[in-house]
Amino acid sequence: MADKIERTLFVITGNRLADGRVVYLRGDQTWGSDFDAADQLDDAARRDELVAWAQREHKLVVTGIYAFDVGVTTSGARVLSARERLRAAGEVSVRRRLRVGVEA
């Protein structure tokens, strides 16, 4: 049985223009591909401010910027939507399945 979600946080994400990789906004307001290093926000107003700021200030670096929900359980943070789980883990599995960048 899955852990009960105690509260919901928000993470801001987008895709890096240089290579299309999924990136997450970190606490120092830079982007990184490691979900575990993403800034997890608990304030919806702050989330909206940061999304607007990132869309304005980083439009030449990251595209498709938006926030998504993360559930906090006793065992840690858990991405709630299937889409975000795929985005977080999909690049490697899709590349392997399509054999893109995989040595024979």
C-alpha cells in the first residue's frame, strides 16, 4: 500500500533549449536535470511568482516552464502525475527503447 500523502509541494520544470532535456528549478534559481535537487515550494503564490519570473528571465535557456505537484509522504517526496514520472525517468528509457545514443 502506498504511503499517505501528508501535504503537497510544487516543483518548477521545463526543457532546456540547448538539448531538450527535462530540467528543474533549484533553490539557487538555476536549472538542473536532477529532480532530487529541485526546489520544492509550499506556497502557491511564491510558485506563481517563480514561474512568471523564470518564463521572463530564462526564456532563452529553458522553454515550456510550469509547476507540478509533488506529494510528501513519510518516505519522502513523490511525483503525483504519470506525465511527470515519465519526464523524470523517461529520457533514459525512451533512448534505450529507440536505441538512440546506445552502443550496439
